[in-house]
Amino acid sequence: MARENRHVVKETAKTGITFGSALAMVISYVNWHSVGWAIVHGIFSWVYVIYYIIRY
């Protein structure tokens, strides 16, 4: 059982969202209050984060 749980955690870490995506989604939602824009900005991840830093 413990071995199976470790496998699940490793696979989730490999295929989960990245820190850049999560950060972009949070910044987007706080600014625009829109889940749709948060998803779009999450797809662009670090590109949106860098844009936000430069723009604001």
C-alpha cells in the first residue's frame, strides 16, 4: 500500500500544474476576478507572470 501511494505522489508531481501556472492563475484571478482568464493565463504560465511584472 505504501509503495503504491509513493507511485501516485510521484506521478502527480510529474503531471501536476507547475508553480508558474499556479502563480499566473492566482495573479489573474485576483486582478480580473474571472476563472476563464485565470485558466488562459495559467496555460501561458511564466509568460503572463513576467508580463505582469513588467506591466505593473
